[in-house]
Amino acid sequence: MTAAGIARLAGVGRAAVSNWRRRHAGFPKPVGGTETSPTFALAEIEQWLREQGKLAEVPLRERVWQQVVSHPAGAATALRHAGAVLLFVRDRPSAWRQLDHAANDIELAGMLPAILESVLAAHLGRHHPVHGLTRDALLPSAALVRATAGLATEGDGDDGDEGGGAVPAFEFLLGRHLDANPRQYTLTPPGPAGLMAALAGAPRSVLDPACGTGGLLDAAEGAEELYAQEADPDLAALTALRLALHAPGAQVRVHAADTLRADAFPRLAADAVLAHPPFNERNWGHDELAYDPRWEYGFPARTESELAWVQHALARLRAGGTAVLLMPPAAASRRSGRRIRADLLRRGALRAVIALPAGAAPPYGIPLHLWVLRKPGATAQPSPHLLVVDTAALTAGGTPGRDNVDWQAVRTTALEAWETFDRDGGVEEQPGVRRTLAAIDLLGDDVDLAPARHLPPPPAAGGPAGLAQVRDRLADTLARTAELTPDPAAAPQTPPARWPLTTVGELARAGALVLRAGGPGTATADAAPAVLTEHDVIGGTAPSGALPEPAGAAGPAEEPVLVAAGDVVVPVLGGGAVARVVDEATAGAALGRNLFLLRPDPAALDPWFLAGFLRGTANTRQASSYASTATRLDVRRLQLPRLPLAEQQRYGQRFRELASFEETLRLAARLGEQLVQGLHDGLTEGSVTPG
């Protein structure tokens, strides 16, 4: 097992494991891996953790996972064995108990192949992709087989629903495998998968010709026939097992082959096709498939692999069937695909293009599209219209990014538009959101189908009424700013004070405050707080960053530092005088890079007094160091006067008033910019007249 696995067992960060290795001579020695990523024996680690009082018992599912990753034939083979056994235990629990009690490991390995093949054939048919279940292959998996069966029948007892049951057991093992190899697999997250399945309606039979790990077919609840094809044999096997476990009453057929070159279902006429095909694939079979009958709408260019998948999906639908494909935005506008797009429109096959927010699915940096297609019937008239929907602005926090999509809003917006369009043949136009386009109007030189290019923008700042509200808020804010403007002349004129001074470093050593440096941390399944960045601190805005995902099996280097109300946060780059007191709204955010957190003891330090004196220009100047391209603040060298707590609070109240004035100034500036830009937009778009 790796250091990340040890950290999970003990419930600590990976940095703690590194410290144990350095500080404890009796820590187990590596048994494999590399110098930078060593691996250790599970039994030795378990014994050492228990002796140190850091572990009461290794959870059963962790034992099973460690057997999977250490399997001599590889994790993918181990998962095939585990999945097949879970299916057997789920279907025939009494038969498994008899076999488990009566057979030793050698006898178990000899009896299992016939039993597992019988179970798999019942769910997946005779020609399934779960190969390699022979006696010799299963013998090294005997301990894994028994432990996996125990996980399905008994569970962990520690994690509620994640404990017992064949489905949770396989999902846990498969999820760990995918997390450990993030660059090897392109997954379809649950959000877009659920939306795609909902757009397809309630089909009886569903095909995914590029199934990956089966997420799209798993989302097609209620389907009675599930067909899948995947070029990667390991993924095809794991998908077959996953679907057999999740949909025990459905007919599941999965094949391992290249879909475009070796279609496994040439006579299929499915009710629906769901697909997240590979993007920008040049070697998709352009030279070999020039005369393939699937290219009913035109032979795709070498650079248009996505349009090959679109036509494959249409070819495998029954008349009137629906296909939903996740597509890159370039496929809607590349000139090399304009003839095929034009023919899809002319014949009524392409019915809707829905733009998703950036971060919806990999690649996370671009806003992907959903294409909804309907196979024309022999007598049906082509649809003269196309629905375009743009949900790109529907983010959870207003900032596009991974895991920041408001999927409830996206799903509601897209489904309402599609169901209305599919029923009535059109939708009421909503500027910036949805619109029905006449197909003939799109048949120009480019045949550009990107929704943003065809949707009128929403009224600037909500139109004249919205701009009036902005103006009223600006007037109120400016009046408030005038009230809060401090009057330096009102303060008594006194000589500069000469206080005894101390430094932040001395206060930290004395326990008057806690000093922590910000770091990346990583998101976990249980928590992924927003990140307070240095730009947020300088600009006085809400936390806008996001924690990165764990880097594969290596796991997090350290836990994120979370801020609490009353903390003082200081940026260390740039040489500016900035210090922010954390309020209740920001509490719980993770501390970003290039920030330091100072957590004062309320019995010794007032946070506003601390933040106010840290912002002094002379103070930051003497605590700064200079490099060739940047200025860096040494927080420990920042100075504070030694004052009684009551005197600190008197200064702190004054600093708090200055902070309120500063925040009101920022708000006035933002409202002023919004009003100016809104008037420019309104005048240029025609929603506002010159008067």
C-alpha cells in the first residue's frame, strides 16, 4: 500500500505519514514502489499502527482494496474477479455460503469458473467481455474472493450505506480504481449523465457505443435492454459487471471492440442512444470506412470524428428514436463539418443544441454542448426548426468551473425547453437562454449552430427598470459613503506615540496567536470548501477559488487550512498593506496560496486592532524583502504595540469603522461600473433610448 493508503487507514494527512517515517525508527520499511512513491506491506503497516494506538481495526473494504491494488495480475483483473463474485453472491447467497464453508482455496478456484460463467451468462449472454475467469487465474484471487464476498454480505459497519451490499461494494472498488488513475479514463459525471438520460425520455432499449465505465447507461433508469460497446477490454468488462449489478432485471449486452471499425450491433434499432464519444480523434477509421452505409448525411472529414459518432448513433436508432450526444463546441461551427450539419438540419435529424456551463464534464475548461437528435421516420415530415438553449451562466457561485455547476437549474432549464419544443414544435423566446430557429435561416455559408451566436442577449442589467434599481442603490451607497467618511481633523492633535513593540513571531511563540500558512490542500468526498484567494482578500470579495482534486493515488500533501470568524488574513506577495478580518460569511473557507492566517487569542488580542496595525505602511515596509521581480512580506516580522486589551479594543473599533467605509467605497465603485456598462449596452442594443 502507498503512503496515501496509510493516511486513509489512520485518518490523517499524507504529511503525517511522512513525519512518522522520519521520526520512528520502527516504522515498516518499503517493500516496493520507487524512492519517491514507496509501497508498504499491509500486514506490517496494520501491526505498527495498532501498536502506536493509531488504529483499532482496518476496515474490511480497505483490506479488499489493498488486495485489489496488490494483485499480481493487476487491479483491472482483480476488479473483474471481485465483480463476478459479487454478482454470484448477490444472485445465489446460499450457494456461496455452502461453497465458502466447504472448499479450501484450491478447491474454490477450481469450482468457481463454471459457477461464475453460469451467472454471467444469465445476465450478459454467452458472448460477454468478462474473460479470464479460469482456475489458474482465480487461484491468486482466493483471499480477495472471500474478502469481497464478506464485504457484500457483512459490510464495514462504519459507513452506513457504503457498508453492505454487492452494488455499494463494487462501486467503492471501481471508484477507488478510477480515482487512482484519473488520467487514464474520461468519465461522464452524474450531472450531465442524468440530464442526457432525461432528454432521451423513458426508452425501453438504450445503446451507448462509447460506454467507458457505463455511467450513461446506469443513468437510464427503467430501461429493459442495455447495449454497450467499448474499445478498452478492461473497461468493457467492468461496465458489463456494473450494469449487471445495477440493473438485475434488464437484458445487458456489452462488447469490447472499436465501435466505428467493428460495430457489434449492426442490426440494432434502439429507442435511444446516449454517448460521450472521444473528442478530436484523428485515427477513427477515415481511410477504411469511406463507403460505410452509416454516412447517410455525408462522409465525415478526418478532423470530424464527432460527426462520425453522430451518424453512427442515428444509424442505430429506430425511426423516431432519440439520440443525445455530449459534443465539443467546435463541432457546432467547424467549416469542415458544415455540409453534414446542413443535411442534419434539412432532414430534421438534429432537433436541439444545448450549451452546458464550463466545468460540466471533461475537458472541464470549455462549455460543452448536448446534441439532441431524432431519427426521421419514413413518412414523417422534416422538422423546420431547431431549438437552441444556453445554460452556460447557471453556475453555483457565479464563477464557471469544475464542481461549480448548478445542476438543478441546468436540468430544469434544458428539460423544460426541450419538452415544450418536442410537444409544441417551438418555445417562447427567452433572451440569452432559449430560442426556436428556422432551419432554413441556419443554412448559410457556415451553418454555425453554437447557441450563444443565435440568442439575443438579455436586457442590459435587467432593462431600464433594472438600471433604475442600480441607480437607486448607487445613490443610497454614495449617501452612506458620505456618512462614513472619517474626519481626521476631529481627532485630537498629539505627538506620535512611542509604544513598546512586539512582533507577530514573538506573539506566536508566546501563544497569543496561531500562525498558519495557506496551502492547496485537496477536495475530498466529504468536503470541498471554497478557497479564499489573495485576490479575494485584496478585493474584499467572497471566496472564489476551488480545491484541486487529489493527484491520483498519491493523495493530498496536507489538509486545507480553514478560516474561522475573527481570523486575520494577510497576503504575502506584492508589497501592499492589506489585512482582512474574516467574518461569519467567509468562515469555513480554505486558505489559499500566498496567504497567512493569524488567529488571535481573544483574551490577549483584539482582531481588528491586529489587522489595523498590520496595515501600517511603515510596518509592511520594514517587514518586506525584495527580489528581482517581486516583494514578499515576512509576516513574523510585522510589529504591534504592547497595549492593554481595553486600549486595543478602542483602536479596534476605529479600524472597524474604517473597514466599513472601505467596503462601502468598493460597493459604490462596483455599482457605478455596473450602471455605466448597463447604459452603454442598453443604448447600443436599443433597450434604452437617448431620452
